[in-house]
Amino acid sequence: MGKIREVVNVVAGNEQKDGAGVRLVRVLGPDTVTAFDPFLMLDAFDSRNPDDYVRGFPWHPHRGIETVTYLMQGDIEHGDSLGNKGSIVDGCCQWMTAGSGIIHQEMPQPCPRMLGLQLWINLPAKDKMAKPRYRDLKAAQIPKVEEPSGTVTVIAGRYGDTAGATEGDYVRTLLLEVNLKPGAAWRMPVDPLSTVFAYTVEGAGAFGGAATPVDSRRALLFGGGDEVAAAAGQSGLRFVLVAGRPLREPVAWGGPIVMNTQEELDRAFAEIQNGTFIQ
């Protein structure tokens, strides 16, 4: 038996408008950078009203990070300066390495429900200016593991003998969607050197050996150990589990750009202004 990680912090986040007026919950952000390193930001969205999201995120730049958009339900059209374009729909994931610089847009389309999240993963200083790359992970490429306790969707990393659709080139990331049946218990080993957190999407339950109760729409940071344990309440529990080793590097964050120093930030914004941002 390993050491079960206990919940050491619960973050609810706050409602915001971003892009051209998209309503979302910013769960993780600048205030949580140190504790959740290497994960910079987590935006969660869940709406049945298109007015909340159709204004979208028109063309904007990124540098120094990876953005991961996982859509449980919905339809988001996208395009970028690499020439990629298409749609993210139910069960798909867009994994974008901004690296030295990319300009893209994400435009949600009206649909019965828009449910998903976007995670920003910091890039190590040595890889901040890596070549941009885009991964379009279709639902059919993302394995699902059916168990007596429920279903585990393996987006990135590995769950038991099942390899996910990717793992990230710079920060090896575990990203799972876990959907537990009512009353079910679940546990898995995790890297003891990684930062590990969960975001509860729907339902309620308890986490850790101490069975800390948690409602939906919360990010839970786990302390030290090499196992994660969860138990679903009477309505079941759906959550996303994320893990990756911390970088422990300085963070200079300005809007869509995340570098290590203010000088690097200033240079990036100067390049945006003079048209030399795309390398």
C-alpha cells in the first residue's frame, strides 16, 4: 500500500468574462502559480446559453506555454497562424504548444451544452522558444478504460497499461477524466514528485485517505504521497485529474504571454507591435 495524498487546498475560482465576452470560471490563475506549478491557469466553462460564449476568443497571441482545451460537450471552431483550422467537438482535445509564438482564435458555436476546460501548462525556460506545434486529438484517438467503478478517459499520460493520446513534449503531463458511478471508490498510483490536482466537474464525493468531502466545480490540490483516492457520492462523481512535475522557475506573466523575466515579456509585446512576433 502506498501513501495516499490528502487534500491540502480547495480552490473555487471566480466567474469572469474573457475573450470578446465569454463567461467562464477562472479556477487557477496568477494567485495559484506557485502551489500548482507547472500548471498556470485552469478555465472551466459550462453553459446551455449560447449568449454566454458565442462571442468567443478572436485572434490573439501566445508564447511560452502550452494550452490544452478539453471539450466534454460542445463545438468550438479554431484556426491558427500555422495554418491549422477545424472544430473541437464532444470528447476532443486541442493540445497546442505556443513555444516561440503562435496566433490563434477559438470561436464556440451554439450547441445544447458547452462543457469543458482549458489548462495552461508552463514551458521550461530552455523550451520557451521551442517551435510551435498543434495536436488535434479526436475523441476516437483518446482511450477509455471501463471499470466496475466507472470510466477513465486517458487524454494524456498513462493509466495502468493504457497509454493516452499524448503526454506532452516538455512537461510530461497526466490528464484523465474520471467518471465514477454512485457510491464507487477509486484509486491510482501517481508520481510522488509531481504536482497533482483534481477538478470536480459534476456530482460530489470525497478525496484522500481522510475522505475530505468536496462539491462540484472545485480544484483540489493534493499533498505528498504516491496514490490518489476518490469516492463518489450518491449522484456519482465526474472529475479531471492532472499531474506533472513542477519547474520551480521564475514566472513573468502578461496576459497571453508567460516568460521568465520582465525583459522577455517586454520583448514579446514589442514584437507583437512591430510585426515580428511569429518567428
